[in-house]
Amino acid sequence: MGGGNGQKAKMARERNLENKKTAKGSQLEANKKAMNIQTFMCTTSEVKCKEHVEAKHPKADIVTCFPHLKK
């Protein structure tokens, strides 16, 4: 027989533990986010970078947000 609530709970815990292990090891999403930031920084003009800093980071310097614009 078997298959009571205790057994079901144990199986659910084991299944959840396996799912957490596999999801934690993936770097795909982090890599996509990094690529988007790098692409933005390399393809955006200095004027657009200035607009971004003024709109989103008014207290920061443009070089702080976009180090590739150092002169």
C-alpha cells in the first residue's frame, strides 16, 4: 500500500530540491543581461548617454555611469 501524505510530501521535497539545484547553476539569463548592457554602452552615442544620465541618474557623473567615455 503506501502513498500517504508523508510519502507525497517527501516526494515533493525531493522534486523541489532537484529543481532548485538545476536552476541555480544556469548563467544564461545573467549572460543575456550583461550582453544587453555591453551592447548599449558600445552602440549608444555620447549624446544619448548624457540624456540617460540626466534622466535616470541626476546626481551621478557621466563617466561614473559610462567609463568608456573618459577623455
